[in-house]
Amino acid sequence: MRTLLVALPGLVLAGIGLTHPHHLDASTALWWQNMHIILAVIFPLLGAAQWVLLDDVPKYVRYPARAATFGYVVFYGALDALAGIGGGAMTLANGGRTSADQPLFKIGNQLGTVGAWCFLAASVAIVVYALVKHRLKAIPGAVFLLLGSYLFLSSHIYWPKGVLACTCIAIGMAATSYASASGRPAIEDSTRT
């Protein structure tokens, strides 16, 4: 069940990414705004999946990696609120893009970049620990999670690169979860607090 749950946010983001307009204008503004309201709920779940994958990691790695995950949720959420919801709302109100919305996109993109780097940092921690602990079993998850996290730095969820990034993240998280779960005895999972 955990494997499915950590993959689900990336898969949902990839699906929504198929509908993400490449340009914001009067004809796309309503969906742009409403889509980012939906994404304001989904993007933090990607961080929650990282949080879960960091569960078994030693504290000296887990705490800084979870701080990075928190940074992703906060800063990437700011991008979505400013450039996504706010940019869409301004475009709707103005009947199109104007120079007045440029500061929203500028600060939103800057904050989103910080968030994406935080996401990559937490993914690196997940991958390094998985490779150390599970060795060969962790390689497929590591490759997909690192590739997706790297592509996510510059792609958001736009088709095609962003959809590929989110799909790779989903596969990487699922494979990493599966590799770590397959080494645990069933009794340990049922008694864990």
C-alpha cells in the first residue's frame, strides 16, 4: 500500500500536466487559475511522499532531508499561489496578460526554483540511503527518482518534460519504497509505531 501511496502524487501531477497550458492568456486563464488551485493540494503530497520515504533513514540524514522537503512544500507552494492562482486571476480580471503581472511571475519563479532544489536535495538523501542499505535493489528507484527530480528543476509539470519528470518521480518513489519494504519482515511492519 505504501508503494502505491508514494507513487500516486507524481502520477496525478503527470496527468494534470497533460492539460497544463503552455501560455497564459485570456483563453487559458480560467483553467490556469483553477488547475493551480487543485495543484495547491497535490504538490504538497509529493513532499509527503518524500517524508514517508525518509521514515527509516537515520536521524542525522532524516532531519536535514525533511527540512529540505519542508522547504520544497513551502517554496513550491508559493510559486503555485503567486504565478498559478494569482497570475491566472490577474489575467482573468484584466482580460489578458499585462506588465502588472510580471512581478508575480518573477518572485513566484524564484521561490519555485528554491523549492525544486529542496526537492532534489531530499531526493538525493533518499537515494543515497537506499543505495547504501539496499544496494542493487535500490538502483532502479534511484535512477528514476534522480532523473525525475533533476528534470523537475526546470520543467514544472508542462508537457512533455514536466510530465516525464513527474512520471519518473512516481516510478522512482514506488521502486524505492518497494526495495525498502521487500527487505522487512511482515511482523516489523505490523508492530511499528
